[in-house]
Amino acid sequence: MKKTIVGITVVGKDREGIVAQFTNFVFQKHGNIEKVNQNVIKGLFGMYLEVSFTSKINFKKLDSELQKLGKKIRMEVSTHSETNSEKNIAIFVTKEDHCLKEILSARRTVKGKISVIVGTEKALAPLAKKAKIPFIIVNDRNQEKAEEKLLKLCKKFEVDVIVLARYMRILTPNFVWRYPDRIINIHPSLLPAFPGSLAYAQAFERGTKIVGVTSHYVTENLDQGPIIFQDSFKVTPEDTLESIKRNGQKLEATTLFKAVKMHLDNKLEVRWRKVHVKSK
């Protein structure tokens, strides 16, 4: 019988016995633990369990029971199943439009629905309006308050996948841990070289002969998540910083879209911090 895979995320104040509570729950439901990742940063506990069931399960009942367990031990719990064929996508943006334009222009070719576009400012609101997609501004300077709103929006729109289309904010572990391997970012360098926001300038100053971009899953470690795809272009002596940026932005858009499409086609798998393309 085909396995049903359920992802369970647990986030809250660190305390003893949390892992045992949830693993015992899974075993009592005759589930098998496929993956378990956990981390603690500044007293905040985060865990992701990937669980499989060979017998038929009632997903709503399972989710309800997990919510009760979470409430009992004062942890926030969310569940995710890959049973839905069409995923709900949230795109986070700031003001650069090249990645958003690429995704919007090709959105009918992906197995997903762009449910909401969230911006830190209103610069890209006209693109969302033209595409008839809700555009919501979350511009709180305090990142904790901003993420409270972002989490509510993601819950409201039942978001499965988050795409950072040149979103110029750093997401905290409290947010990232709730969407393991479901937040996709594009970075303007061939990581691990030149992390941070000024990658093109760093590459230009160092006189690199090849400049590239990296699409990757987002983790709590900035620009260090599992790499999905990379692409590059040659730099000539005639190139300026501006020409490098222009060439890089074209590559950012296509590489990010490629990663998103492959993810939505369920062709990517993360094992031991590496992304593998499934053979079938």
C-alpha cells in the first residue's frame, strides 16, 4: 500500500521531553518516523518530523489530536501533507520586480496557485493587481511583529510554499522552522561565496571571472540552506557593476522559477542537507 507522508513542525520554548511526547504519539498511531530534525536557538525549540503511514489515516483527525497535544505542552504545532495536487503559494517581495515578473508570466505552467503576494512596500502592488492576486503590505520594522502578521497571512491563505522573490528581510528561526524545505530563495552569487546583500559588488571588487546565482531552501542559517540550482555567466573586462547586475537579475529570475517549478512538481528531495532530483 502506498505510504502517506505527513510533516509535523513543533515550535516553542525549549523544555525537556518534547521530542518523546511527539515520537510516542506517532508510534501510538502506527506511524513510522522518516526524518527528524531539531534545533534550539536562544531558548527557542524547533523540530520537524516527517512521518509515514501505510494504513489509511484521517488527516483532519490526526491534525486535531496533534493540536491538542501541542496545546497541552504549550507548543505550536502545524501539519502538512503532500496529498493536495495544487499547492498554495505565497510570494514575498520588496521592490525589485524581475523575479516576480518571471513567476507571474509563467504561473500557468506550474502545479500551484499564487494565493497572495506580500510586500514590504507598495512598489510591486500594480503587478499583483494586474494579475488579480491579493497584495498585502507587511512593513513592521520590528521583525517579530512582522512575522506574527506573516504567519497569520500564511495560515489564512493555507500557504504550502513560500517564494522569496528578492525579499530583503531576514526571516528568523521562529518563522523558518514552520516551513522546512518549503521556503525558496534566490541569492545573487554562487554560494557559499559572497553571502549577504552586496554579492554583485563583492564579486566585481574581487575581479571574479564568473558570476552566478543560487536558488536554495531557507534555513535558520543565512544563505546556507540546501542548494537547489546554480547558474553562471562569464564576466568580461568591459563589464561594469551595472552590467553584471543586469545579467545577474535575468539569471536570478529564471533560476528561481526553475527551482519553484521543480519543487511544485515534487521532483526535489532534501537528504543530509543536500538537494537531490528524484529519478521518478
